[in-house]
Amino acid sequence: MANAQAEVLAFFNEWQPTLGDMLASMERRFTAQTVWENVGISKTTGFAEAKAFMDGFAQMYPIESGEVIVHHVASTGNVVLTERTDTFYDKDGKQIVSLQLMGIFEMDGEKILSWRDYFDTVKGFG
């Protein structure tokens, strides 16, 4: 069985260099039942809904690429907790969105069963 923490960190690395790479990684790692929740913002089930959310996000913020900086990570069994900064850039490499957040992943091998992110919705995107 794959190491859940290693799989989550690999997932973040797969987000580069383009938004297309991030979406391809999500498609590969999500199941039809994967729940991705941005608490207080959105909740999707399966890749098609997650892609629709990302398409809408990309219309508000024309992201071309993203990077994840993991500040802290902890895991037990198939549950992985991350404190991280997700930063997204436009086609010219200019930072357009940076999110500081906490995330919880429940894994089954390389598959993401559920993914919840918590961040300050009052502060917003900056």
C-alpha cells in the first residue's frame, strides 16, 4: 500500500508546470466519489464537478500555473494534514492568487477519497 503522506506530497508536485497538469493529476487521483470541499466556498464530488469549479476559478483568476509550499505535514494511517500556501500565476508568471490554508486528505493508495481545505474566507484571496 502506498504511503498516504508521500502520495499527497506527490500530488502537489504534479500541479506544475501548468493548470492543465494540475487538472490531469486531479483526474488521475480522484474517484467518482471523491469529495473536494473548500469549506465555506464549495463542495464537489468526482472529477467533473471539481473541473467545473476550477474552470470557474480560472475565469475569475486567469491562472496558468500553480505551486504549493508545504509548511507542515502530519499523517496517521490514510489521513494527511497539511499547512501550506497555494500560489497561482498568470501566463506571464505574475502572482495573482496566494492562499494560506490547512488541508485534510483521506487517501486510498494514490487515490484521494476526500480533500477538505480550510482558509480565512474573511481575508479572502491575496
